[in-house]
Amino acid sequence: MNKQVISVPEIKTIGPYSQAVRAGGLVFVSGQPGVDPATGLAHGEFAVQARQVFVNLETVLRAGGSRLDLVVNTTVLITDLENFPIVNRLFAEFFPNDPPARMTMQVPLPHRLLISIGCVAAVGE
């Protein structure tokens, strides 16, 4: 099986990991933080950070030969479950048809992050 590491230089990682790995017709995307690639900073408001997560996720998926409508599974990490309704609204917006499977957990996150989303997606045709 071939394995290809996917890297999007404008979205900086916060540790020693690959942003995504493409293998076996799938793209495995690491948790994407809500960091603005232009500034390298995470906005302090959850909704702004969460929207940026989806933008970053879409960018990494495209680099890996996939797209949001091909996502089959997501893992959502949030620091406060009170923000879960915002996550639901954004999922409905970014996955309007046949949303992926999802697991959501409340966890502490580093670097003032409030949310991180990773996913598995099929490679596009």
C-alpha cells in the first residue's frame, strides 16, 4: 500500500505530525485547529474559530485529493460542550447532504484552541 503525506504549508501544524495522509483510497486528516493561516492566531470567539476549522479542513482535504462531501467520519474535540449547538449549525452548513459520522468529545486543547476537527474522507474521482 502506498502512503502519501499531505502538507499545506500555509496552515502551520502545532506539533510533529502530518496534516493528512492519503492511503488506500482514503485521506486521513489530523485535527485541524481554528487558526487563521494569514495570522497564525486563533480567534478568541468559539464561532469564529469553529468556522475557520471547517475552512482549514476543506483546504487540507483538497490538497489530499478529496472534498467535504466525501468525508465519511469526523472527530470533533471541543473545550466546552455548551458550544455544541454552534457545531451542529456549522455541520449543517458545511455538510448539507448526507453528513458524515461524527464523534464529539469535550477535552482540554493547547494554544488557546477551542475546537479541533479531524476526519476520514474518500479520495475524489
